Amino acid sequence: MKKAAFYQGTLMLVPDEFDSFSSFVKEVQEHPLQVLVTLHEKDCLVPYFIEEYCEVKTVLISHPEQLIEIEVEVLKKEEYDLRLTQKMKELRLSEKSLDEIRSSMTLDGTFLRESNASCYDESIKEFWDCFMTKEKLLRDGMSETCLQDDDIRMMLQVYCGISYHQCRVYTRKIRHKHILMVTCLADSLLQILVDAVIHKAPKELMKTWEFHSFLPKRVYQYVSSLDDYDVSKTPCTLKIKKTEFDHLRYDIEFEIEPYHNFAKACEENYLYMCSILGENMFHATVHQFSWNALSKRTGITVQQFDEKLMSSFNPLLLVQLAGHMHQIGLRLKKQEIFSERGFDQHIMTRCVECTDWFVLEKQSTDINELQMDLNIGFSTLVFTLRDDEERDIQQKHILLDLMKLLVENTSMEIIDYCISEHRIDVDFMNFDSAKMFNVLRKNAPLFELYQCRYDEHTAEGCEHYQVSYTMRKKKLSFNSLH
């Protein structure tokens, strides 16, 4: 085995002249520009490499503190092929060719996963493929007036399982931009699926299109869908108070004009509110809300609430915490400590129903159906914080850098962060578990810094993997689960 360095996704051999990794790091600190042997996964898989494919390159290491020590094995191609053939015989893989195995199995018998053709990531791709075939027709039919589009709404249900009855799709043309907006009417579970779809919009559409997984202020225009109930003529009012345990947000009671169909009245008032506040602003600043049908109302108008927010709003609430952690932002599940996992944690969540499913008994019928019907995975990454470095530095590295790496290279939507003194759990929807498994393995040195564990959940149980180049299943004691 040889000493190597993992640096920002690149693997390099540590020259033999250095008797320790720390002496190599010290040399890099003094001379960031180094001539090194770089390692490549050509006809091989990390941590095993073929000598003939190694390259000598000049590498600039501007952040030597990010160097991570690992061990690799470098073999002649002939020896690599011989060992791989022996491993194939040992595992009885005679039906596969050597070339097939090269890119899917390491010399120690660790297999990469192949993406399932029925995974949710593929469903999203099918939606956008269909959208692309109709894109010109959609553009030609748009106007400067905000219009509801039931065809796209039906496509979201057919391809992505997003309920036709629980979402609304609107289009509008503003100058040369064609704008598509989707709302789930405050259904936080479906909202995560809509976010996933919108985040995967093809880049080639961005020159002429804007896509939003919420109703933006001053872009969405409210028009009543009912003949006998128009909120713009009898606007709702709001009773507001600061949330007891989250002083940045409000609890709100909508006071709405009575109507014989209460659910429809709530929907109309919600859409009216979005046209004035913007749906993303509403969810970033409101912790919880309720409805009350009253002929006599005493609250403030939505316009007055908008003015109040504009004068005091903290823009950090709309900043995405990790990669694209969703414009609607995170909300504290509880400010008082939430400890169902067996120890004290603060939980920031996008969907309380999902968080409860993870940490309690996985009893939500809606979530179990998502797993079965849409082939959506639910997963957790468990990071253990070290004692040798300040906790806030480690938290920032995990929540910003590592999550950004995963968001950009896999297909996932983060649901919550559970943060305690010694540990961080990240729960997420996993739309292609094979891609997640392989990306974690490829970047294992970064995650091994925190003894990272990768859990795949089902209604029946959970499989645990210790993140490493081997990604072996791990049996856990009760104490290590908490």
C-alpha cells in the first residue's frame, strides 16, 4: 500500500521522500505548487489503481489544510487484471466479462450500484422530456396575464405523482421571459417533490424560461376561480403574533369571508395572500397558520403585514442553508429540545410529517405510499463531530460544503438537519440511491473525517453503511443508533 493525498476530489501519491504525511503537508504549506503523480479511475476503481494510467502533473494546493491522508494500491495493469480475474472466480462471476467488471467492482469485491430505471430521478427526467416536446406550443399559448395550466398540472401527476388536486400550475409571459410557477397550497410533503422537479429543469431552457416551485410576489396574479367568491373584493385579514420559541417568525390566523365550501375559501385566500406576499416569503416568515371564517374581522390586512415584513425581514431566512436547501427555508420543529432519537437535538425541518416519520415509528401512510408508488428512498447521513476542532467549523463544513457536494452530484432533497452537541443527522429524500451510494464512496475520505454513516430507511427497517471505499453494511447496537 502507498500513502496518497485526497484533495478537492483529486488523488495524488505522496512522494517516497516524505517519511510522514505531516511532513508532506508542511512542505505543501511552504511550496503550494507541487509536481505529483495523480491517480485516475481508468479501467479500475479507487483505492486500487493501474500504474500505466497514472500521470505526473503540476498541482496547485492552495488549501493544504484540506489534504486528507489515505492509502491506495498501485499495480501494473497485468497484475491488476490477474487479481480482478481471481476475484471474479471467487465470487462466481463467470457470466460477466473482465471489461464489464472493471467499472463496477473493486479488487476487494465492492460493487458500485446501477441506477434503477424506475427510480424517481428517471420519472423527473421523463416529465422534462415530455415538457421539451411541448415547450414551443406552451410558449406560443402564454400571455402577460397569469393563467392556470392544467396540462402541465396533469403531466406532474402522470410522471411525478404530484396530486392534480393538491397543486396548481400557472404560466405568465413578462417581456421575453416565460414563467412557470407551481404551488402545492402549503402541503409541505408534496412541496419537496415539486422542488425536486423544478431543480432538475434543463439548463437549455433557462434562456427563455423561469421556473419556480412557489408563487413569486408581483409575478403571480390572483384571479378567483369561483363565480360567487372573490377574495380581492372581500380581502381576508390576519391576526399575527410572534412565535413563542422562534422570534424571527409569526403565528397567523386568517380571518376569511364565510363561504359554503370552507376548503375552497381557504384555498382562494391562500392564493390571494401569495399574490401580495409571495409564497416563499410567507413560508419563510410564518411558523404556523390557521383559518377562521368570520363576518366581522379585526386583524390587519395582508398589505399591512407585507409592509411590516419589508421593514423588519431578515433576508437570511431565504438564504439556502446547504446547496439549494429550498427558497421557502427551514423552520424549527421545536425550540425546546427534541429528543426522540435518544439525545438532545435541535431540528430544522421543511416537513414535520417527514421528520416524525424518520425519528418515530415510520407510521405515515402518505410517506410509505411515496416509497412504494414512486420508488422514492428516504435516507439519513449521520456525522460524528470530532473533539480536535471547533464545532462550528465542523458544522459549517458538513452543512455547507459536504451537502453542496451531494446536492450537485446526486438526486436528493434535504428534509431536515438534526443538530446536537456531538452529532449532526441529515434526513433526505433519495431519488436515486445508486447514485448516492456511488458518490459517497467516491468521496469517502471527506465523509470519513466524521465517521459518517449512511442509512437507507424503509417501513420495514433500515440498512446501515459505514461510508468508506468499501461501503460495507454495518450492524448497529442500540446505543450507536442514538
